[in-house]
Amino acid sequence: MSFQRLNRDLIYWICQIGGWGTYILLNSIFLSTQKDFKQIYILSLTITGILGLILSHIFRIIIKSYSWSKLSIQTLVPRVLFANFIKGSILVFTVIWFNITFEVRLHDYYNPVNIIFFILNATIIFFMWSVVYFAIHFFENYKKAEIESLIFESAAKDFELKSLKSQLNPHFIFNAMNSIRALIEENPQKAKDAITKLSNLMRYALKIERTESVTLFEEIETIKDYLELEKIRFEERLEYEIIINNQVEKIEIPPMLIQPLIENAIKHGISKFSKGGKIRIEISLDNGFLNIDIYNPGIIEVNSIDNSKGFGLKNIRQRLNLIYENKAEFSIKNMNEQTVHTFVKIPLGDYNNENYNN
């Protein structure tokens, strides 16, 4: 028998003995104030309490054997009422037999009206016992179901987050490999550098499968590698600027949070223009929030964003919702006819940033 099981049984018996003991004590005090009080009344009350304890314990065995605690209220209530009436009747007639046999009470005392009253009184007492017993079990089952639900939701959330954060667009890898292949004969050293950057990206992608957060420094370094690889493909058509100070580099954020936004800026911005353009990334602090602003050339359509099925925007929305619920902000809109502004705002009270000071 486990310690938890032993502990529960101990509490049950303490409640049983304490409850029926209190019943005997209170009734003894009441009877002792009566003019016709006799010492044998205490013995009769003691037998009543002991029999009540035995009957309620037998009832508990029946409840557990037939899993009554799992029944619906509509099915349970009639059974409990009937069982309590039977227990009340057994208790009353047993006590009457004892009282008459040992001359605690005379036959005349137990007229039909008194007997019905005693049975109803005993039934009510047993019913109160049942209400307390089932209330405890229903509360325990509810808490258990709630805990199991939270564990399931947590596991599902964790699985979904791991799935989302591990997404690295395979098209980018394909394009990067083709760009490196073209450099091998033309510029071997540059090809080696590109392979190193791609290796860094792949290593980063593997690392984030085992961690819940990364520092801004790590994320930014990965973005630099990503942009440098894309510059091989776009050459002078792609320029970038990252504005960030040392103060925020140690802040921890969800991994692969910014990279998909940069990928989106290139795919729907830079690649659409023959002259390309410049991507500007600004990261700043604002009253306990981290602001990430990304500017790139282009024009977006609201419908195309809402219906996006790619890795980037849908991924970001899902992850922000899962991690921060309604505490984070994410928007992407046209600043003017030439520039798109992507904005992410996340609280610092997550990902081990509680003690971070501005």
C-alpha cells in the first residue's frame, strides 16, 4: 500500500471516528440535561454511534466496489436516498431492540410515530454523511481532471511550439546551396565562408530544438549569416542595417522569432524589385517591452497577409499567441507607397527576463 493511499485511509478513519464521536458526545450532553436521564443512555448512544460508523463504512465499501462516485447525479441520488433509508432503518430497529432488551426504554416509547421520526432522523444523518463523502470525491475528481487537462494542454503547447520553432524554410537551403555551388570555382574563399555561415544556421536550427529561448545576440548573429547568404544570391540588390545596442543583446527571446520576418521581407519585398532595396532592423526597449521594427521596400495587401500559408507570418502569429497570449503585439502594414513596416512587441517578463533592468 502506498504512502498516499495510507494517508487517505488515515484521514478517512479520523473523520469517521471524529464525526461519530462528536455525535455521541453532543447527544450525551443534551440527554444529561433531561430530568429522566440515566447512565445507560450513554451506552445506548455509544452503540448508536458505533453502529452508525459500521453502516457508513459498509456503505463506503459498496460505493467503491460499484464505482458510485463515477455515476451521474441523476443516477446517483436515488441510490443514495434508498441506501440511506435502509441504513437508517437498520440503525433504528437495532437500537430499539437493544433499548427494549436492556430496559433502556419501555415498549410504549416506540410507537409508530416515534419510529418513523427516528428513521427519518437517522436517514438525514446518513444522507449528510453521503453529501460530505461524495462532495470530497467529486472535488478530487474535478481537480484531477483539471490537472490532467492542464498537463495535456501543456504537452500539446510544448509539442506545437517545438514544431513551429524548428521550421526552417527548405527553399532557402536549396537557394543557398545553389549560390554556394556557383561560387566554388569563381571565388573558393567566399564559397568556404558561405558554407560556414550555412553550417552556423543549421547548427542553430538543431540547437533550438533543445532550448526554449536564445539571447538576442544569438538570434541577430544567425540573421546576419542568413542575410549574408542571401546577398550571394541578390548581390548588390540586397543591403541591410541592424540597429541594436549592447544593452539588449543578453535579453532572451523565443528562437527563430525574427528570422522568418526577414525571410518574408526578402521574399515579398527585395525580390519584387529589380533594383532590390535595404532591410533595416531596429531593436529597442520600451517600458518593460522589447520592440522589434523591420522596414523593407514593398507594398503589401492585407488579404495576402491574412491568408498566408507559408512558414513566416502564420508561424509568428501562432507562436506569439501560444507563448504570450494577449500580451504580445504583431503587425505588418504599409508605411507609405514604398515601405513596409513589420512590428513585434513582446513583454520582458518571460523567458528569464524578469530581473532585466532598463
